[in-house]
Amino acid sequence: QVQLVESGGGLVQPGGSLRLSCTTSRNLFSIATMGWYRQTPGKQPELVATITSGGSTNYADSIKGRFTISRDNAKSTVYLEMNSLKPEDTAVYHCKAEARFRPVVWGQGILVNVSS
């Protein structure tokens, strides 16, 4: 069973930075659009950013200019570089892999807590 393994979350002060990582199998990663979503209690997951296998990116308006998604195909890893973090960025961040004719795969989620 394919898994997504996330890392890099934690507690950070407002204005600080964090980098999230998500790794999966090379077989899936090479063909998948990878994405980061975030969820707060009582709400549906919301899109943060996605990156296609070809490197095209898409960002939520709320994080444009502050967050950057990237992928390292050699390491089968997608990153989310988060700068100028705000308390409202506090959420559980989930990695997602989507590929044609394959089941969607979600990571277990990782907490990002922006607080002073």
C-alpha cells in the first residue's frame, strides 16, 4: 500500500518559517500531481498548493507570496516552504498525491502551530 510520509511541522512564532516535506514511492511520485492541504477543527480541508509532475504550480490566494511548493524528483519528495507565518496558518497540513487511474493517496497530516 502506497504511503505518504510527512515531516517538518511544529511550533513557530508569527513571522517565522517552516518547511514541510512529503515523501512517497518513486513509482507514484513520478506521475502524480502532489499537493498540500490544510484543515482546522470543524472545517473541510482547503487547498494550499499543488504541483504537477511537470512542475506547474497552483496556490491558494491566502498564501500567495509567502509559501512555495517544490518537488525533488530524485528524492520523490515534495516540499512546502512557508515564510511569514501567521496565526491563521495554524492547521494540520496534509500531503496528497493524485495520478490518473490511481487511487488518491493522503498523508496522515502534520501539525503546524503558529503562536507566540
